[in-house]
Amino acid sequence: MVTAAGARERSMETIAGASSRSRTMDVAAATVVFRLVREELCVGLPVAAGRRSVPACTPDAAGGDAALHAAAQASAARAVAAREIVRIAHAGVRACAAQPGTGSESSLIVVSWATARPVVAGGSSSDGIVADEVFIPLSALPELDADTRSVLSCAFEAFLDATLADAVTRRLLPRHVLFRKTDGFDARSPFEQALGRNAAASTPQDIEPPIFVGLLPDPFPLSALRELYERLLGAPLDRGNFRRQFHEIISLGPVKALPIFERGVPHRAGQLFTFDRLAWTRFATK
């Protein structure tokens, strides 16, 4: 039986072989890093060659999955320190036009997405400087070339798909929103099928926590979670329904209410909550 990992490795070897013979195909791993910067959902786009672009690294074609993952981590580290990375996941593959002067006809970009720890208001000045220079709000992206937009779109669709797939999100969001936002997100690229996805049955230790874990500060107020979903979906959510569903989740265990409240906010202080990793597995497998 052909495994996903084996299919990906053979695919990379084929690409590498074609590249070495004809010198017309470059292979690179690019990682789009998403981060909450002072309550704005942002994407890491460092300046390279005078323009904003998704950082990329060349993987060792003979190294298979491990080489791809290492290259994804290295490219993400160009946007944010490795210690700040919470999660990295495969998104897909994009074929991009050649850049002038490279001698290649085209390049194949293996795309990943990552989440990084948030930069909260009042954080350290060094974090603020890095965030201001590298991370751009998704709502205010600058002019980008077509290849960068293609890679960013691929990563964002996979990031949003993972967000909408977790058990907490499925309980929090209305059904019509979930159905509308998840429709058409499978098999985004024929290259993605060739590389293969991990189709093995999930075991409890394989279940990833919700995307908001790591994106939001810990502990977090309910308003921060609701606003994160609203930014991702580009639509407001009913506050009453969202609160009711959230308190149902609290009763089931994966999120715990803490006896503390926000401080120094210009509005009524909200209660703070935290994610319970031990209770998450039981909740997600029900």
C-alpha cells in the first residue's frame, strides 16, 4: 500500500530528478506565518529584494518529508523567531512563474502555514518593532505580485479550513456559516493529491488543539475569541448565541473559566478563560 509519506517522497525525488536533468524547475518550501498582533490578525511578509514576499527555503530533495519540514521551519524563522512558532502544517503546492535572471522556466512552491504566539498590547518594545516591520494585517495587505498572492491564498485557505474543522469551532459557529465557509476547500490543487495527505486514522495523541490555542493570549477573554472568528470569516457573529454556545463548551471541559478578569481595558472587564489540553482529547473524540 502506498502511504502519503511515501507518495510525497517519491514525488519530491521525481521533481528533483527532472530539475537536475533539465535545470528548468526549482523547488522551494514557503511558510506563511499567521500571528495576532495587538488584536489584528496579521501575516508575516518580510521585505526581500525590495518587496514583501513569503519567505522560502530550498529543501534537500533526497530528505523526503523531514527535509520539507525542516525547510518549512527555516522559512518561517525568517518571519518570526523559531521559539515563537506554535504550529506548522502543510497547505499545498503552487507552480510559480520564473523570476527574471534565475535561468529557470518555473518553480514549484511547497506551501505550509504556521501560527505564532500573539503580540499583545503593552508587550515588549522589541516584539512591537519586529511585528511592525514584518507582520501585515490581512485587512491591509500591500500590493503583492501574483505568485506571492497565490502562495498566501493557498496557505490561508488551509489555515481557515483547519480552523473550521476543529470540534470547538463546529459547536461555536452557526451551521449555515460552517457549510458556506467549508464548501469547496478539499483538493485545492492536483499537486496536493500527488504529494498526499496523512489519511491515517487519528488517535487521541494525534488530535491537534483548536487554532486559537497559541494565537490568542492565555488566558483570553471571550470577546477576543469571537473577534478572531469574525476576522477570519469576514462577518459578524451574534454575541448572544456565541456566548451561549461558549458556556456549553465550558460545561463539557475543554475550556475553563478562571476567577479573574481583564485589567486596564476601556470597557467593562471581561472574565478570562483558558484551554484545558487534558479535557480536549475527550471532548474532540466524542
